[in-house]
Amino acid sequence: MKEITRTPMVILNFKTYLESTGKNALKLAEISEEVAQETGVNIAVAPQHADLLRISSEVEIPVLAQHVDAVDAGGHTGSVLLESIKEAGAVGTLINHSEIRMKLADIQNVVAKTIEHQLVSVVCTNNVETSAAAATLQPTFVAIEPPELIGSGIPVSQAEPEIVEGTVEVIHQIDPGVKVLCGAGISTGDDMQAALKLGSEGVLLASGIILADDPKAALTDLVSKI
Amino acid sequence: MKEITRTPMVILNFKTYLESTGKNALKLAEISEEVAQETGVNIAVAPQHADLLRISSEVEIPVLAQHVDAVDAGGHTGSVLLESIKEAGAVGTLINHSEIRMKLADIQNVVAKTIEHQLVSVVCTNNVETSAAAATLQPTFVAIEPPELIGSGIPVSQAEPEIVEGTVEVIHQIDPGVKVLCGAGISTGDDMQAALKLGSEGVLLASGIILADDPKAALTDLVSKI
Amino acid sequence: MKEITRTPMVILNFKTYLESTGKNALKLAEISEEVAQETGVNIAVAPQHADLLRISSEVEIPVLAQHVDAVDAGGHTGSVLLESIKEAGAVGTLINHSEIRMKLADIQNVVAKTIEHQLVSVVCTNNVETSAAAATLQPTFVAIEPPELIGSGIPVSQAEPEIVEGTVEVIHQIDPGVKVLCGAGISTGDDMQAALKLGSEGVLLASGIILADDPKAALTDLVSKI
Amino acid sequence: MKEITRTPMVILNFKTYLESTGKNALKLAEISEEVAQETGVNIAVAPQHADLLRISSEVEIPVLAQHVDAVDAGGHTGSVLLESIKEAGAVGTLINHSEIRMKLADIQNVVAKTIEHQLVSVVCTNNVETSAAAATLQPTFVAIEPPELIGSGIPVSQAEPEIVEGTVEVIHQIDPGVKVLCGAGISTGDDMQAALKLGSEGVLLASGIILADDPKAALTDLVSKI
């Protein structure tokens, strides 16, 4: 069973690295599944759209899309229809990642569509203020990621702990049902432990694992101190 | 063999209709393959990104993506990497469709990447002037589609034949190696015949076939007067 | 004195009509000033960026920009810097109008900059959900405008009163200091009266006045039943 | 008389620096006018939209906008209507600057509108290929600026002379009536001299003058070796 909302949660964003595209993407998803099974930690993967089916048909862990467009079925050539990623086996989607920021009206539209289709939504945000705004839309998760730390190797839990704590606090005021993830610069077991201590219920990460010399070892370390 | 550049050429754009998403997309691709085999006409299909692998692994006709983003491998969450659609079995891509217009610099970037990766490029344009500009970039095809006729049921070959003829003329001046397709409002054998008479080497179409009561009959009719 | 936040408030959005560009914009601003003086109602005008200085230097009523980009001073050719509209005499700006929707992160950035520069912010929204999200950012006003009614001549206060009431209710829960305006289809004194009865503190409107045969008469009628 | 197309031509892009906003923008335009009068070189300035009227009403040198949107008069809140910048005294506009890249269809639309309104168009491009595409649209100028050199202080005429020469060559093949400017990293008299030797008919520049300790001295030096 794909328990996408059991926490602590690790979401591995495959981005558009060649190391996580096509056959490499499948390999990385299989490694993620192994670590999930060996450690019991809930790990989800977010590959590119063209890789969703390849991966969802081969692994048992939850698969998320990286993005969905705010369009309904019809004449929208090149856009990502929510129904298409669902039929390709995704159980949810990232929304508003810092590398593909969305209009407020479109974030609301896509979160509402995920609710209607019983999919999981992970709305990414850049600071406490936008996290509060995102929480009013009732997504499954808000993932706070200060953009200046993404891919930096400096963990948000260490560089700007007050942003994680502030986000947890304001979101719990607005809607205690919304879970908080944190991201940006996370790669080790210490980073993840710190993230959970600050009140988040998991992490969203990418390069720290994907570009590691040994992704399996890196992922195993990441979840070792939960 | 997937002879993507043999003309006359029919490209069926699946857009984001539910009738051409997921399992329905595969069914429509199989129908297209049947008609291609029965008639000998070169028919390609352009499904959504999440459906590329599902289709390319099941049919022998050429499969195109609907869009590729102007990004290189790396941190570009949610974007469509050319390498990802290639590994999912696409032999080329539509570029700059009227429903997802692109920046000039990005069109040039993606056309150059298709050349580097030996993929087919179909740059969509809206008038004679932008067709000329697109032709300087040396794509495989320029597909001229006056946007006001897209999905209208009024064929461009009848409503604005001078746009097709003007495009053919100006492109042949700039680079005779670039082939011209025409689209917008095309659905019948008469429309396609008229399009070829105006100097184009094929058509790009969508709703006229996808939303037809009997897509196979519609597609068979489309190619009946070549 | 330019009392931009005294309610009830009327904001006349000049959009990009020729009837409200350049010299015509100044004329319309002068008419608006006359009606404000004759009736005592607080009327503000929102002309195009190139017309801000022309108007702010000639009339005493508040002048707003139609949009500001989320950029800081520097290398951002073609963008609208908040400091530039302030120096051109604007006392605030519309933000996220339905005709120029913005990313959530950018809305937050611009609202924060208006607060820092002591300018008025009017964040436009399309439904109750995005109004709630906008309210968490603490703008001066949230202007709820169902996009399907903009320019329709069908007043939102009549067609979808529950959207106005719902917005007023949810915003007062989140931050009672945020004032609610309503727009879309508003043009007569009855429309404005209905908008105020639903709990809004004013209106945002455009074509109903700008394209009227006699804008002064139309504006006078609009504020006649307050 | 504002001889906007007499070459060699210097276009000073004010971008969104505070040093070239509002009253500072006027001061810089007056300095540019002085240098133009003292040296006889054709110097134009491109301030922000909100500063166009302030400057065009005070100086005799040509004033350009930094950007125009591809919209016609009507309901386009926040967009830059060509008619608005014309009425504010602009005699032309930059188009597709690297900091506000435009869709191909929109570049074509705006160039066509400048021709219709007898305004000057300066289409910025990033490489030889996009310069060729831009030239087919018959703008007054194509300004080639490799984006990686913008604001770098390394002049394109020295770092990548082949891009300037290649652009001059390809544009003269496509339409000898289109003049070539070059930009990126230009700040001294030597840079400008080199740019002209490579076949360009002038330069587009910004920070090298605007952020100079003594802008008048910097501008005088720039045009000293023509």
C-alpha cells in the first residue's frame, strides 16, 4: 500500500538531472524502495512526467509528479493535466516548487483538483508569509524551502531554523491538519533529525541524494536518526 | 522503422483531451497505427508527456512530444527535459504550439537541442512573418496555424489560403530544406487535399479526429484524397 | 490630502483603453476629481505607468499604479520598480489583477514592499479561497472579482453575492484589518449599494465608467446611493 | 529634431537602477543630452515607463521605452500599451531585452505595431541564430547582447567578436536595411571603437555609464574614439 501521508516523510525530488532521468530514474526509485523497506521510513519519489509510468509500474513506494498545470481537460497542448499524471500512477504532486513558481490562482486551482481527485498535494513555499497563505488552501503538505539554500549543501534546519519553526507555528494556527515538510540543503541524518526537532514532519530533498557518490548509502544515512 | 520525415505527413496532436489521455491515448495511437498501415500514409502522434512511454512501447508509428522546455539537465523541477522525452521513446517534439507559445530565445535553444540529439522539430507559427523567423532556425518542419482557426472546424486551407501559400513561399526562400505543415480547422480529406495543393507537405491536427464519433473513420477519410 | 483608505472607496481602473490613455487619462482623472469633490466620496484612479506623473501632478485624488513587479532596484529592464511608481506620484498599487495574475511569492514580495514604502496595496483575487490566502499577507485591501464577470455588465453583487459575502467573512476571520472591495460588472448606483450591503467597503471598476457615453454622469450615478 | 536612426548610435538603457529612476533619471538624461550636444554623437536614453514623460518633456535627445507588451487597446490591466509610451514622448522602444525575453509571436506583433505607429524598434538578441530570426521581422535595429556578458564589464567586442561579426553578416544577408547594435560589457571608448570596427553601427549599454562615479565623464569617454 502506498501510504503517502504517513510521517516522518521523505520526498526525493528527481528534478531534471540526467542521474535521475529515464533508466537512471527507475534505478534510483528502486534504491529508494529498498531503503524504505529496510528502514521502515516512508519515502516517496518525484520523477519527471515522462518517467512516471516507468517508475509507478515497478515500485511499491509512492510516486509524485513534480508539477501539474492549472488546466482542465481540453485544448492545452504541452500542459500537464492532472488526470494524465494520475493515470500514469502518481498519487500526488509537488506544486509551486521554487524552480517552477506558480500564480496564486493556479496554486489554488491545482490544490482543489488534487482534493477532488483524492491526490496528495505538496505546496512548496519560500518563507513564513507564503507558507501561511498556502496553508489556507488546505493542501496535504506545505514544504518550506528558502530558495537561497536549495542545492547549497547548507541545511535550512541549521542556517535558518526560525523559518521552519515560524512556518510550523503559523500553519498550526491556520489549519492544524496541514503537515509541514522542510527542504533546502538537507542531505544527512543530522539534517533530517534537526528538521524533525524544529517541528516539521519530514523533508523534501534532491541533489544531496541524487548526486551522491552512493545514493543508497546517502539515503540510508538520511533516515538513520529519525 | 519510424520514418518521421516522409511526406505527406499527418501529425495528430493529442492535446489534453480526456479522450486522448492514458488508456484512451494508447487506443487512439493504435487506431492511428492501423490507418497508417492500411493506407501507407505517414501518421505520427503527439501525446502528453506522461503517456509517451506507454505509447512508444506499443506502436510502430512515430511518437512526438507536445513540448520541450529550454532547460539543460540539472535543477529544473517540473520542466520537460529533452533527454526525458527521448528516453521515453519520442522521436521529436512540437515546439511553440499556439497553446504554449515560447520565447524566441527558447525556441532557438530547443531547435538546436533537437538537432544535436537527432530529433525531429515541428515549430508552430501563427502567420507568415513568424514562419519566416522560425525557418531561419532550421527546424525539420514549420507548422503554420492561424490561432483564430484552431478548433474552429473552418479549415485554414479554405479560410486563409494566402497564409499557407505565403508561408511556403517565404520559407522556401529562406531555407528550402524546411518542410511546411499546415493546421487549424483541418478535419476532412478535402481539407488535407487543399492543404497539399497550397504547397504544404502535411497537416497538424487534433480535435477534428480526437473528438470525432469514430476517430478511425475520420482519420481514414482525412488521408483518403492524398 | 490623499486619503486613500477612507471608505467607502471607489477605485477606477483605467486599464489600457485608448479612452483612458495619455491626454484622455488626464481628462478622466479630472472628471473623477470633480465627482469626488462634488459628492464627498473617496475616488481613486489607476492609470497606466506612463500616465502616472501626468495625472498625479494635476489632480488631488489618490493615484494608484495598476501593477508593480517583484523586483528590487538593479538590472531588470522593462520591469516596473515600486520606487519608480512612487516617485511618479502613485500612493499605492493594484496587485495581481485578473489581467496580470502574479505568482504567490511575487504577490507576497510586492505587498511587503508596499508596507515598507508606506504605500497602499490592493490585492485582486478570484474566489473566496484565494481571498483568504491574500488576506494572510496583510494588504490594505483585497478586491474580489470573479473573472468571468469582469467587463460583463453583470454585477458580481447580483450574480454571485455569496462570493462577496464569503470573502468578507473569511477575511474578517483571518485579519479584520484588511478591507474588502468588490469588482466585476459593477457600473451603477444600485450595484455599488448592493456591494456595500454585502459587507464590502467599496468597489473596483473600469469599463462601466470609462466606456460610458458620459463618464461623469456614470460616476456620479455610481456613488449616488452610498 | 530627434534623429533616432542616425548612426553611430548610443542607447543608454536606464534599467531599474535607483541611480536612473525618477529625478535621478532626469538628471542622467540631461547629462546624456549635454554629451550629445558637445560631441555631436547620437545618444538616446531608455528610462522606465513611469519616467518617460518626465524626461521626454525636458530633453531634446531621443527617448525610448524599455519594453512594450503585445496587447492592443482594451482590458489589459498592468500591461504596457504602445500608444501609452508614444503619448508619453517615446520615439521607439527596446524589445525582447535579455531581462524581459518575449515570445516570438509577441516580438513580431510589437515590431509590426512600431512600424504602423512610425516608432523605432530595437530588438535585442542573444546569439547569431536569434539575430537572424529577428532580422526577418524588419525592426529598425537588432542589438546583439550575449547575456553572459551583460553587466560583466567584459566587452562583447573583445570576448566574443565573432558573435558581433556573425550577426552583422547574417543580418546583411537577410535584410541590409536592418542596423546592428551591440551590447554587453561595453563601457569605454575602446569598447565602442571595437564594436564599430566589427561592423555594428552603435552600442546599447547601461551599468558601465549609470553606475560610473562620473557618468558624464564615462559617457564622454565612450564616444571619444568614434
